[in-house]
Amino acid sequence: MFKTCVKCGIEKEYDDFHNETASEDGKKNVCKQCVSDNNATNYYWEKTNPESYREHMFSRKAYVEQAHPGVKYETIKKWMYKRGMRIGQCSRTFIDEQIQKRKAENAK
């Protein structure tokens, strides 16, 4: 069976994708090679521009805590990590949606 990577657009075999339990087909949408390339790029950026990286992460933390009073950034980070997501790679809209979902889950 084949699947197309949403990042590189190349059709690859299912074995070339990491597992994702939340996905309909059980595989992530991005192939292993693209994930590896992305991780290498982020690692290089973090190591060569530590001030810029630190500033980026602090701005993300400040946004979460300002936009969602009473919600700790570290709590959201741990919650998203358990679900296979990295907060540094998520848009602000996505973070907002995840926080709203979490609040709804906790309200039940």
C-alpha cells in the first residue's frame, strides 16, 4: 500500500511513515525522511542561534499564558506531548483549539 507525504508530495510505502494511533489509517501524514530532515533543521537552528530559539520559545509561552489565564504552559506542553504533538511546531490557532478541547474534556 502507498501513501503520499504531505510535506514532500512523494508517494511512498506505508513502512516509510511513523505510526499514529489517532490517524484513520494508523500512519502519520509526513514521511520518516521529512520528519528526520525537519528535526535536523530545528536542531541546527537551536544550536547555531540559541538566543533566537530561546526568544521564540519564550514568546510562545507568553502567548499561551496570556491568551489562556489559569492555564500553565508546561501543563499544555506535557498534554500535547502525550498525544504525539510538539507545541513548538503548532500554530497559535491550533494551540487555542487544543486548549478548548481539553477544557471541554475536563468539564465532562
